[in-house]
Amino acid sequence: MYEGAVQELIDELGRLPGVGPKSAQRIAFHILEADPEDMKRLSDAIRAVKERVKFCSICFNVSEQETCAICRDPRRDETVLCVVEESKDVMAVERTRSFRGRYHVLGGSINPIAGIGPDQLHIRELLNRLSDDRIEEIIIATDPNLEGEATATYLARMLKTIGIKVTRLASGLPVGGDLEYADEVTLGRAFEGRRSLIG
Amino acid sequence: MEPVSPSLFAAKSYRTPALVLRTHKLGEADRIVVLLTPEHGQVRAVAKGVRRTSSKLGATLEPFMFVDVQLVRGRTLEVVTQAQLRAPYGQALAADYARYTSAHAMAETAERLTETDGESGAAQFRLLHGAVAALARGDTDPGLLLDSYLLRALATAGWAPSFTDCVRCGAPGPHTAVNIPLGGVVCHDCRPAGSQSPAPETVGLLAALLSGDWSRANGSPPGARREAAGIVAGYLQWHLERVVKSLKHVERA
């Protein structure tokens, strides 16, 4: 155990995701030895993110204003809505530059064993958004894992009665890989989702 | 650090069939997988890099997958070095929300019951494997499968209820009162205060679920199924002494 402030810093760093006691100690001593100006910038950045950043009141993406830049942008296609689990997934889709619609961030996926059901996610807010007649298609882009698939199944069932086109991101083989190294589940999905090359 | 010799690696590694109970995110791209195995009971292992889309093990080590895994013993956690899929139950379960939520309640219960009890590991593994496979087949009401699994899992752990003979004096049934702390039905003379009085069909259904009498269970009315589910949940919580979080999310017909 270290004295006072050093131990407090180690304890706080140790509460961060993916940071164990050894890493927390290493980071704490790096902070102690680093240039005071650099560390002031770091502490200011942490304070600013907690004070200024909130969730968009429409899509629940992170934003510094009441609504995020994507929801405010009139050039975005308002007929297509992409449903993702986390804000970082919005950035992943944005990097593709192939989607020009808007987003809805659920805030996670349905995982009963972790105590997360539909009521803990922004599903009710999604259904409220669908009262807007301009929305024609919902793209469900939850993670391609079991929780993401179950969340997509649940959403598809909820949205079936609304009469809006509901699609799911394709699953299959990664670009640049060899077929022989694909696992059975992924290869099976690739066969299920195969597309016609002619016509 | 000294390199590990091939013979030492072989001594520290073992291969086992396993059911994946749940996963936790670890670090940048790893996962901790909680496995239930027939010979080693509950095993917690690190699966490195499985959250990357390029990982070959990612789809194999999803919850409810039945796999053959190669594990290396570590200080606190094992490390998964290979995994081969034997039955992808998780895929079928994720496609049906009611079955998915029931499977979660089963996995959470199995995890709790095998946390410290290594002796009943093989029996718990067989029971859970059978229940998850039946859920994935989809030909039985998932709520009935769940309640039957919960009663049998508790019985395997040493908390067998009785829904035929009185749990206090052994008088042969049928009896109409159920007392959860005592562990099943009680006769008119032994009935303590606070006992429940479910419908006779409910008591019959509970006995059928415990013994695996599926023709009787499948023919039970919806009211009896709801009432039986409440008694099973109460019995489970009484013995585990903790809330099974998944149970409140289970979708019943």
C-alpha cells in the first residue's frame, strides 16, 4: 500500500475496464513522472468529457449538444435508420462511408444472465421514433454474436407489425481470408446469405 | 522468462467436451468463457482475441455452444488453445426469444450450482446438455423445459423436492399444500402456516416435471403452468439464496 494520493490514484485507475492492479500501478507512476502540463491536459480532458458530453435526445449517440451532429444534419437520409448497440458502432459504420441514413443507439444488447432485458435498452424510444412516417427501412446492425442475434430477433418481432422494411447486416466470410480457415458457423452463415451474381 | 518445454505444455494441457455457460469481455479483444465440463466441473478460461472479427474461435465459444476444447492450466484461469464445435445450440436459441431467455436462466442456475460443487459436475453437465439440446430442437414449451430443468438440477445438487409423498411424515399423496422451505407437498396434518394451496393440476404438473413425465406435462393447462413456474422460482431462490437475474426476463407462453 502506498500513501494517500498515490494509492487513491492506483485504486481509481484499477476501476477502469481492462486495467488490473499492476497496470494501474504502472500508469500511476507514469503520471507521477510525466510532464505536469501533459497530465493537466489529461485531467482537463476527463473533466470536459464528463461536463460537456451527454447522450443525443433522439438517437442516444454521444453528443455535446441536445442532439448529435448526425441527427442535426439535414443532408442525412431520414428514410433509413441503422440500429446499433453502442456509440462506438456508429463510428464503425461511419468509417465505411457507405451509409447516409440516421442511427439509433440501443445502449447494449439483450443479455438476461447479465440482468439486461428489453426494458434496459432504448427499444421503447426506437418504437416512438417509428411513428415518424418518413422512416421506410430499419437496418439492424447489432453485433454478430449470440446477444446481438437475439436482440435482432426480438426487434424483428416487435417491428413486424409496424409494416416497415426490416433488414439485418449480412454475416459471412471476412474479406482477404482463406475459405479453409473459416469456422463452421461463419461459413454456414455465408452460405445462408449467399447472393446471386447474375441479374 | 524461461521457455516452456513441449513436454511441460502437454502435461499442463487437457482436452474436454464442454458447454459454454456465459462469456465476459476481457481487455481489448479477449473473453473469459465459463464452461461446464463433465469431468472438470465448472471451468473459467481466457479465450484470446475472440472478439476480433478475424478470430476463428469467436463463433465457437458463444454461449450454449457444445464444444471440444483444449485448455492449458493457468494460475487463476485456464487458457483456450483450440476449440471445435460439436453442436451449435446457440444459433437455434438466438432465433427464438422465449427459448433464448429460458436457456439463460438454465445457464445461470448451472453456473451457481457448479461454482463450488465439483462432485455433481458430470450429472449437472448431462442434465444441462439434455435441456439445452431439447430447447434448441424447439418441439416442447420452453417454460416447461426450464421448470423441469430447474427442479432436476436442484435435485441433483441435493435439494430434491417431493410432489407426491408428504415431505414431513412421508404419507403417500396426492396432497394439496406446498411448502417451499420444507421442499414440496405436505399432508393436512403436517401443513405449517404459510404453505401454499395450488390447484391439484399444478401439483400434478410439478411431479411430472420432476420425474420427466412429458406426456402429462405437455397436456397441462396454461394456468397450472403459470402457477408451477412461480413455485419452481420460489424453490430455486430459497436454495440458492440469491436472485437468478435471468428468471425475470424469461418469456413464457
